[in-house]
Amino acid sequence: MEIRVQSIHFNATEKLQAFIEKKVGKFAKSCEDGKAEVVLKVVKPETAMNKEVQIRLSLPGGSLQAEKVCDTFEEGVDQCCEALQRQVEKFKEKQRAK
């Protein structure tokens, strides 16, 4: 699975990128030939809940997306991955039903 990380209004650290690769990489088991695009954005630098995380999975036969706003990027990536996991399960059930 190809994972592309894009950070807007800041530079993502190696540690953050490794965390994202680890979390999003888990989807590679269920969808080998898909692509993941992760967009990290700082909305308003001086406020709480200012980190926006958006993850798009492009799978054969469709695409899935999750978007969360949190205090930290790690928390946002965790929440997006949980939401996407549920979406992937539903998507696979629909694919099997066809």
C-alpha cells in the first residue's frame, strides 16, 4: 500500500511520519493494492483542538475518507483509523454481497 503524507502550515517530524506509517499501514493487510493519502493541517495555531487530520483510502471499487479535529495529530490519526476500520469492514461486506 502506498502512503502519502502531506502537512500543511508546518513540517511533520520523522516521529510523526513513522507513527502515521505504522497506523495507516495496518490497512495494507486488508487492502493490498490501495493507496492512502494523509493530510495534516494546523487550523488556528493558538487555540485548542486545532489539528485537523484527513485520511483518504483509495481502494479498487471505491474510496473511503475520515476527517477529525483534535488536540494532537496522533489522537486524530487514531480516531481516523478507527472510523476507517469500520468503513473498510462495511465496504468489504458490500463487495462480498455482489
